[in-house]
Amino acid sequence: MLILVSYDVPDDRRRTKLAHTLKDFGQRVQYSVFECLLDEDEIARLSARVAKLTDPAEDSVRFYRLCANCVERIEILGLGKVTEDPDIFLL
């Protein structure tokens, strides 16, 4: 499933830690936006890690789950491309 994660974290240290964590799960597509291809277990792990890194009184992190139909309708103006499943899988 394609998950879009956006965040607004005013503290530099927390924001940096959050960005590094999100890089473990997906690809940065804008400064505070990541696209992640995850299954349900990975979503739960990501959510738990994000919860430990953020302050709910100051920070905002949003997870948008995009259905297959929604992914097909993504429109990009300018640079960039939608994160795709890799064509090659190593087992």
C-alpha cells in the first residue's frame, strides 16, 4: 500500500530524527513529505517509531493511505515521480 506521510515538527532535533526514521521506510518526495510502500505490519512499526520521536503537544504527523485507484490518479506537475514497487525482488 502506498502511504503518504507529511509532518510539521518545529524542533530541529526531533525533525531530523523523524526524517531519518522515515528514510528507513520510504522515499522523500518533498522536504516534509515521504512516500512509503508498506504492508500493514510495516505501517504499525512506522507508526510506533514515529510516536516515540514526536511530541503530540507540538508536532503534527499525518499518514495518508492511498488505494490503488487513488495512486493511479496522482498527478505531478514539475519534477518527480510516484514511488513504485520495484520490478526485481530478492528472496
